[in-house]
Amino acid sequence: MTVAEPTLFCLRVRYVKQGRLKHLGHLEVARTVERSVRRAGLPYAVTQGFSPHMRIAFSSALPVATSSVCEWYDLVLKSYVPAPEALERLTAATPKDLAPTQAGYIDMRATTLGLLITRQDYHIHLATSYTAEDIDRALGTVASLGKVNYLRGKKEKVLDLSATLAAWFVEQADGGVNITLKTRSSNEGSLRPEILLTAIDRVLTGTLETEPITSTGTPELACFTRIEVERADQYGEDEQGGRIDPL
């Protein structure tokens, strides 16, 4: 006699990362969300094996100190809860700065978030005395290099701009400059905004070739008194370059 497989449901949830909680690391975010799911009383499924844990999967890790309005996770449930009710229960159980904003069911065999999402858009505000033309020129100089070498700990890494930077737009704003970045990601890597901003800073100060770039998460830069980075969108692309929304 065979035992029938239980019916499972995959709830895809969009959430924000803002305010003080933008300084949480990815593992801290994951733990906070898991506690919220438990407080919400949702019938979550667990993995099998010696160390069972909640069946939940997140979109790519967000750099520390970067905010977002478009983070995602997939939560597997053992029984069906209407999506509006699940969203309401999650909202009540989750800290405001990690609040869910959208929820819906996807097929259990649907493409995972890690494979689906290949495009990320960022909005950046730089408090600076430099003009939009200065920043655009410096960004163009960095992009023309094709890659930027940097240190993460003691390991030397490469930011491949030719593969990850699709387009950018720079405009003057009150108190500084706004940048919109359109980026690509793959198994080979994704764009790290703080590395790109550090490289721009080095171009403006003429030190790109003389000082190594180190990944610190929150760089201290000579040309900008404040940096605000937000992930504004995440989505996939079809074979014709059309947009595929996660939900």
C-alpha cells in the first residue's frame, strides 16, 4: 500500500525592508520572517530529515543598509488559506519595516525565485555638491572599464559591469543627485551598488587606480555626505526580453 503525497500549496509573498531594519543581514531577515509566519498561525510545511525546518525560500540577499519595496519569499503550506487572509495574518504578525504587501499562490512546480528573477532596479540618492553631469560622466567612466576589482575580506573579487549593468539614468535632485540603475543577475553574480558607488567616488577624487576598493556594506565616501539605496523592482525576462513578474 502506498501513502499518498500530501497536498501542498506555495504562497509567494512580496515584502519591504525599510527603516532601521534595512540594517539587518539576510539571515536575520529570514529568522524574523519565520517567526512572523509562526505568529500568524499559518499551516507551514517542514522539510524531512534529521533537522526539519520551515519550507521557505527567499529571493537574493539584499546588501546591508539597502532598503527595498520588492523583496520576495515562497512559503509552502500544508493546507489552503485564502491569499487575502494569509496576507492579513502575516501583516498583523510582521514588524512594519518588513511588512508584506502582496501575496498569491503559484504552482508548486513553478520556477523558483532564484531562477526567475534576473533583473533588479535600484533607486539611489546621493547628497553631494557634484552635479548630475559630473556623476553621469564618472559612472560612464566606470562602466567603460567593464569590471571593477574589489576586496571582500581577504578575497579578491570582480564586479563584472559588462554583464550586470544594463542601463542607468542620472538626474539632478534637491540636495544632490538621483541615479536609477537597471541591472542583470545570473549564477555568475549580480551588481553590488556599494562597489559601483565607491568606484564613482574614486573616479571623482582621481584615486581609482591608487586605492583598493574594499566591500564594507556601508562605505565612507569622500564625495557624498549621505547615500540612500533602495531596490525598487525585481522581475524576470522571457526569451523576447519581455517582463515576467514574480506574481
